[in-house]
Amino acid sequence: MATMNFELTEDLAAFRDLARKFAEEQIAPHARKWDDEKWIPDEVIQAMGQAGLLGVTVPEQFGGSGQGLLGMTVIVEEIARWCGATALFIAAHSGLCTTHIRLAGNEQQQAEWLPKLATGEVIGSWCLSEPECGTDAEALTTRAEKTANGWKLNGSKFWITNAKRAGVFVVMARTEIGKRGARTISGFIVERDRPGVIIGEPEDKMGMRASDTVPVNFENCEIPEENLCGNLNEGYIDALRVLDRGRCTIGSLSVGLGRGCLEEAIKYAAERQSMGKPLHGHQAIQLKLADMETQVEVARILVRQAACTHDAGTPDKQLSSIAKLYASEMASRVGWESIQIHGGAGYTKDVCVERLVRDAKLCEIGEGSSEVQRMLIARGEYARRAAG
Ligand SMILES: Cc1cc2nc3c(=O)[nH]c(=O)nc-3n(C[C@H](O)[C@H](O)[C@H](O)COP(=O)(O)OP(=O)(O)OC[C@H]3O[C@@H](n4cnc5c(N)ncnc54)[C@H](O)[C@@H]3O)c2cc1C
């Protein structure tokens, strides 16, 4: 397993401080309202773009700050500390859509889309999952048929984050119709205003409520040849590369949520008195806080280590899966312990912990569930040993 030095540069530390200030001032006071209203206001998204929070992984030549995947994990943790849904917005916009175009798009596509995505002028969505297949995404049935001038898309995508406000979609569709296998699928850039793009109504979710999760249908949607993103029939391979990186993003989202639950518990245990002393004066509570803190720290180390392997050009997929698995399950565990420390107050909407715990559950499901990560980790271990 790779070990990398992930000390933050001065630049990145300053960027982290900027994200922290933004989250404390512009997200924390409103996150509960957004959760109730099931929407993050457009002005907040624009402000994040102006602050540079949407272009972290985009190279400087395309208007981003080029801070790499490590930078992404640092920013996403700060936002998720207060609001999982806003962090999920960034994960889908920057971590999935923007990253796909950056990794697979040609020069012209990068020059056209990355500057707009980096500033939030255009919002991005990434469409892999379908009603009948999420984990088994290779079985997708959305198809792209060749036409005289390009491609015609037909099919249904499901669970698409940001689709309500997205201006551009990266869509995975079968290009070898009637065949199965990873190399029968291609990626396409689809603009929202193309005839045949039909955006549905958002799901009414348990958590991540302020983030819109929406079905998107393509009905005889014609796109030009130049919208093929990446090589023909390699879209699924590109999607897997995007998801390998996404594990670090969702891992850092989990670290932020776990940290939020820990910090709220620390605060409450200092304020609340029981049997003549604050809660944290009782050993039973100290043990809980110590275990929570240890788990948050371990998760952060794993996530940043994994991110650095991608930035170094030697991605450790097994480590990315380990980091995502551990961090996402940690966030739920730490969240429930935080509710326990809050007692009855923790069972109400008066504290933000109940929202953070609801948000956390998604991290065990999205971008490769815990079951999938365990399969990948075990397979990776056998492969590693076989290779000597
Ligand atoms: C809030 C939210 C946002 C999302 N955003 C996006 C997005 O922007 N773009 C996008 O493309 N998708 C998105 N998704 C979809 C998400 O990636 C899928 O929900 C996820 O991949 C799981 O797929 P599924 O829901 O179809 O579950 P299923 O694949 O039906 O799995 C159900 C359960 O069975 C387990 N399972 C499935 N297959 C196996 C197996 N072979 N072995 C062992 N266990 C297995 C799973 O781990 C899970 O526990 C989002 C989902 C949610 C909830």
C-alpha cells in the first residue's frame, strides 16, 4: 500500500482557510433551512464559484486553481463539516462531471467546458446510474445510435445529482448496441437545451435533502459527432477512472460529516452538566469522544494518502476503496455516537447532528457502496499478492 507525504502547501492551507470561512459564514447558518426547502440557493452556488471552490481540480490554464485531488478533499471536508448536501453538489459538479471532461475530453472540449465549470458559470451533472442498474452500471441500457451527423440518445438515467440546475451532462451510453462488456459504452457531452433532454422531479430523500437527485430521460436526443467525450467504446473505462477519484471525494465528504458530529459532541459535552460536572468529566463520555476523534483522524489520513497517489500519477485504487469504505462507515458511527452524547436534544432538529447523520448514510451507498468497496479491496489484495 502506498504511503505519501500529504502535508498541505502554504497555498492549499490558505485555500482550506478560505473554504472554512465560507462554510462557517455562508453555509452553516442556513443549512437547516436548505434541508427543509430541499434546495441550495443559486446565489450560494455562484458565490462558491467566485471564491474558487468549484475549480479546485481544474488546471490553471483553464481557470481553476490546479490543487489536484488533495485540494478537492481539503475543500470538500470543510464544506461537509456544515452541510453534506452542499459538499455533494461539489462532488458531483467538480468530482464527477468536470473530472470526466478533464480526464477524457479532447483539447477543444476542455477549452470549451472547463473554464465555465471552474467558475460555476455552467453547472455539471454526471449520468451513469439507471433505474434498473446502479451497482451493476455496466448493464446500462441507454443507447447511442450513429446518425449521419452524430449520435441519437435514448434511455433513462436515475439518481442524477444537480440535474435540476445543470447546464451540461456527461452521459454514459451503449454504443455497441446489443453487446455487453465494459468496452461497448461511450461517454457523451450533452447540453441541457438539446431537444429530447427531459429533466424529471427530484426524489424526496432521507438525507442530502438540499441536493437535488433527479431522473433524466433522453428521447431521440440528437447530438453532434464532436460531443463524443473520450475514445469510442471507452466511456465506461473513463467512468471507472472518475469513480476511483470519486472515492477520495466521498471519503473527504465523510470526514467532514464525521468531524462535524465530533465537534458538536465536544461542544455539547462541555456545556451540559450531569451529576455536578460537565458531561465530558465522566469517563464513559471521554471514552466515546476519544474513539470518535481517533476514527475521524484515521479516516482523514487514509483519504489524503489515497488522493495523493492520484495526484502523483500512481493511483492506488485499493487504497482509494479502503479510504472510502472506512471514512463513510466512520461518519455514520461517529454520527450516532454524537446523537447519543446529545441525549434527547440529539433526537430533535434543534441540533445539526441529526441532519449530518442523515447526510452521512448516502456516503455508504453512492459512488460504489460499502459492499462494492469490500469486493474491490479483497480482489485487489489477491491481485497484489499474485503479482508478488
Ligand atoms: C443521493 C444520491 C445521489 C446520486 N447521484 C448520482 C449521480 O450524480 N450520478 C449517477 O450516475 N448516480 C448517482 N447516484 C446513484 C448511486 O451511485 C447508486 O444509488 C449506487 O451506485 C447504488 O446503486 P442502486 O441504488 O441501484 O443499488 P443496487 O445496485 O440495486 O444495490 C442494492 C444493494 O445491493 C448491493 N449489491 C448490489 N450488487 C451487489 C453485488 N454484486 N454483490 C454484493 N452486493 C451487491 C449494494 O451494495 C446495495 O447495498 C446517486 C444516488 C443517490 C442515493
